[in-house]
Amino acid sequence: MAAGSTYTPLATTTLSSDTASVTFSSISGSYTDFVLVALAGIATSAGEVYQMRINADSGSNYSQTELWGNGTTASSGRRTSQTYLFVGGSRVGSQMTVLDQFTLQFQNYSNTTTYKSILMRQGAAATGTMAAIGLWSSTSAITSIVITTTNYNIKSGSTFTLYGIAAA
């Protein structure tokens, strides 16, 4: 993804130590959409998942449909009435030295009359890819997002960058 006049970098966080969560708050409402690009890892050799909450909402207001593929098999799934959006899984065992890449695209995030949709993609050459559409069932403008995992810390060296998209 080329960062040109369309993508305006708003904030970047690079973790200097293992951390429980990454938060972007006070997100400006002056863009049409925004994109979060992450290169992240989990500070354990166990399998783990990344998850996201919007505006500190821990209610059952999230749903998503996802597709998975690894070059051999493909699968799909649906999650409804969740308390977070599933953003992707982490590598396990010997693959832990490689960071996972995921991209989250927030559509029309400052609109206060519609629910918010999020396009999610995760890619890892060793483990496969995931594409999903998420829905946050709220008409509130998105002003903050938090990325966490279910049980472990996000690894030191992980990088998260938030871009504003003007007139998307």
C-alpha cells in the first residue's frame, strides 16, 4: 500500500516491551475512512488470537464473516453477538520469530447514522491468509480502538500505524 496524498499517517506505535494492548484514542473525525496496518507478534509460543474493541464497547455488538485459506484447504466461519472483533491468529512454535501482518479498513467511521463495517485481512506465508468483514452494531462515530489478545502480551517490536483516508 503506497502512502501518498490519500493516506495520511495519523499515529504509529512500536512496542519497546511486551504489552497487553495497543490503543489509538481521540481519533479525528475529519477523514472519510481510516486504515490500521500492523506487523505484530505474540509474546508466547502458544497459539493466540488478536482481538479488537471499538470505543471501549465490551457489549455483544460485534459480528463477522471470515474466509481462511492455507494453500491446501479453505474454510469459512461466522461469529455473531461477540464482545470483540476477531482480527486474526498468531503463529506458533518455531514460527514465532516472524511477525504477523494484518490490515483493518474502517469504512465511513465518523458517520453517526449507520453501523460501522470493517474489512480485515491477515496474511502469513507460513500459515495462510484470512479475509473478513466485521460489523460493529453502533451508530456512534469511532473515536478509539484497542487491539489485545485473549491471554498473552503483544510482542516487543510490533508496529501499528493508523492512516486517515480523505475522500475515499
